[in-house]
Amino acid sequence: MREMKDSGLKWIGKIPSSWNVMPNKYLMKKKKVICPVYKGEDILSLTMKGVIVRDLDAGGKMPTSFDGYQRLEPGNLLMCLFDIDVTPRCIGLIKQVGLSSPAYSQFELNDMGNAEYYCYYYTMLDNDKTLLHLAKNLRHSLTEDQLGAISVIVPPVQEQKKIADFLDAKCSEIDALSADIQTQIDILEQYKRSVITEAVTRGLNPDVEMKDSGTPWCPLIPIHWKYANPKALFTQRLDRAYPGDKQLTASQEYGVIYQDEYMELTGTKIVTVMKDFSILKHVEPNDFVISMRSFQGGLEYSERRGSISSAYVMLIPNNEYVYPPFYRWFFKSSKYINAIQSTSNLVRDGQAMRYANFAQVPLFIIPLDEQKQISEYLDEKVRKIDEILKSKNNQLEILAEYKKSLIYEYVTGKKEVPSI
């Protein structure tokens, strides 16, 4: 067991007695070379996966020009020193020549610093946003001078390299295992979608005779199902909020639930209407809600009575033809969501879906007992798939925490890299 000493940094604790502590400015210096004219260089982005080449054809927010971007050099560190609280990853190691926004800060290390080691060091701090308390302005930013004044631990440079090489190997193993689990999750999610779509558009009898449905979004349906106008199955609820209605929110993950439930489940703060309740609409159990995101994720089902934003559209099921728990699955099927998306360009333009869009996608009259049977089958089938998914996601969380712990223990010298 090697001798340890107090680092004087509360976020580090004890370090090996042979390590030093010094202000960051004695270890690295800012480097900024502006390229006035863009000449087709790779554009680099700071992401959770490191500093990577940006796919300029993938869309997303883009500047009008890359003129005036800064040149990045391999072996330097790239940092985001603004909006630290909301930026997923604020540190990355530059591995190739390219350009980035001049808003980011590039640092070149001197002979006392190994870039790979200090990328791990600042990743460790960024994992818990350790330095956030030092960013006191509205944008939660640090100036480069403020960063330079912050003390860092400085192991002997050869030991820095040894730690970085060890962590490279260990983190690669963890990342490979995580990627394998994520692939399993993706396959399970795809399987779940296919199970739902198959059941709600073809039924449960694999040998049933099929016929032309009369609608392109679902060309074949069981012979005993009938084409139906959506307006015959669902009418629009126009009721204003009732006195005493508890306020609801619609989410793709939880359906339509009370706002306090949603805030407790997600930790997200929601703006609650405190006056002028006339802007809210009434919702009854078994209603379906067309929300702002229904183009992406289908319609939401309500098991609760209450009120919701008037921006949403409520659908009342016709109980002569509709078993609501079945349509809870139907309106979440991939085929139906694709059909809804085809009704207009609203999803592209970021506008809300309306009853008129809903009415453009034909539905089917299906025997109520068959709807109930399909619904109960999916309840059980999807429950089992979700249990496996939960287990896989827990494995990912455990691996992520293990990786964080590993980086902390070796970067701070709490554990020593084993001799080969």
C-alpha cells in the first residue's frame, strides 16, 4: 500500500504522496487558430462518444457558414466551458485535424501533462458536474482564466500514461459489453413493435383468411374485419374543464396521468394552470388524447378523469365498436403511426396533429371479443418483453456506474495500476 496525502481538493481527497497539485494554467495553455475561409475540412463535434466527425448530411442545427471556425489539432483537449449544467459532455480528446466552433476551448498540454490522462481526469469531473459550483453566471460558464486558476492533481507523466493506457483497455472492454447489451435492447424493442403491429392489424389466428382492406396503410386484414370511417368509432370531446378537475399531462412513456404523478416519476417540473381554467379541456377515463407528439409516438390513452391543455384533442370511443384497451395498443402500432405521419407535413413543420388528420386514416370494425382477446394477449406478451428490457437497461446502468468508479479510482490514485 503506497503512502497517501491530502490533495487539498475536496472532490479528489487523498492522492499518492509522490503526486503534485498545481493550478491548471501551469499544465496547459489555450490554443486558438481561426480559419477565415472554410475549405472543406472535417467539422468536429464534442459528444458523449468523444470528439467525432460531424455528419453534415444528417440535418440538425447548422450555421450558415463554417468560415471563422477554429482549427483543432490531434493530441489536444477540447472543452465546452459554457452551459456546463445542460451540456452532456464538456471534455474530449482531439484525435484528428478538423474544425470546430470557436465557442469551444482547445487546450495544448506541456511536458508535464498526458492528454489521454487529463481527458479521463476531466471526464471524471464532468460525470458529476463537479466544477459547476464555480460557474456562477446565468449561463453556468467558466472563463479560460477561471479554469486556469483551478488546481489539478499532477502524477508523474509516465504514471499518467500508464493510468491512461490501463483505462483505455478497461473502458474498451466495458464499452464493448455495453454495446452488445444495447444491440440486444434494440432487437427486443424492434421485436416488441412487430408483435404489437402484427397482433392489432392481423389478429391472433395465423391461419385466418385475409382480404383487401380498402386502405393502403394496412392492405390486408382478416376476412371478418370491416373498413370503417374513424368518425364512426371516435368522436371529438369538446367539453371545457369541469370544476374540481385535477390537471393531467400526456406523455408517450406513461400515457395520460396526473401532473403530480408525472413530476414524481420523471423529476420534471410542469407549469400548472392556476387561473383561467377555461383554457383547459375535460378528459374522461377511456378517452384517447392527440398530443403534440402524436405524429411521432401515436395517441395516448387515459385511465383518469381530469383536465388537460386545450392544445390537445380528446377522442370519445364508441363503445358499440371500440374496446378501449385494444386501441391503446392499436394507436401505438408502427403501421398506424406511419399512416398518421403520411396525412400531412405537420410533423416536419413541428405543428400539432388535429382531429382532421386522425379522420384521414381509416380504421376497422373488429368484433369486441376479439379486441379484448388481442388486448389481453399484448398486455401479457409486452409485460414479459418489458421485464427483459428492464433487466438489460439495469445492466447498462451498472456498467456505466462501474466505468465511472473505475476512472475515479485510478485517475485519483486510490488504486494503482497493477504490474504486468
